[in-house]
Amino acid sequence: MGHSVAGEVAKSQASQGLETVRARQAHFIKWCHAKHIVDPTGPEMGWQVVLAIYVKYVMTGVNYLNKSSVRSAMCKGYALDAARLHSGVTQVQSISLIQDVRLELLSIIWKEKRTLLNSVSP
């Protein structure tokens, strides 16, 4: 009896993880459509930039839970799950992609800060 309960718990946890992935992917697609990105899973050049901008939105509270304070692991999860929508992206490639997205995100944030500082400076 105990063995079958453990199996049911394992299935339930796997199902919950799959639901999280699906919810994040659906959120990414919905966000892309709101930004007039017609094919968010297409192989267009520069989709790492789109993903970086999306992660920035997730960080500021535009996520399926509407949390304004999110941990870096959650942001990474959103980015990985969105990256997996792209055909042919493997687990190893998606981890490499996250590093590219981090760099793009840092670049975007740096440009925004520089613009803000320039607008405040006399």
C-alpha cells in the first residue's frame, strides 16, 4: 500500500511541474501576442533579446502569478520554459541561452539606467 501511495505522490509532483511549465509557456505566448510578436516560437534572429525583455517584465511583476518580487530561480524557470518552445532547443542549448539572455538583460537594464541618469543630469 505504501508503495502505491509513493508512486501517486511522484506522479502528482511531476504533473504539477508540467502544469507550471505549460502556464509559463502560455504566459510567454500571451505576452508576445500583446507585443504584436506574431510567431513567438519561430527561429527568427534576435529572439534572445525578446526573451530578455520578457524576463525583465517577469521580474517587474508581469508573470502568471502577478508577483512583484520574484527570485532569480523563478526568472530562470520562465526563461527556460519559454526557450523550450523553440523547436530544436535542447536542455544544454537552453542553459547556454540563459547565459545569453542574462547578458542581453544586463545590457537593457544598463541602457535604461544610463538614459535615466542622462535625463536627470543638468
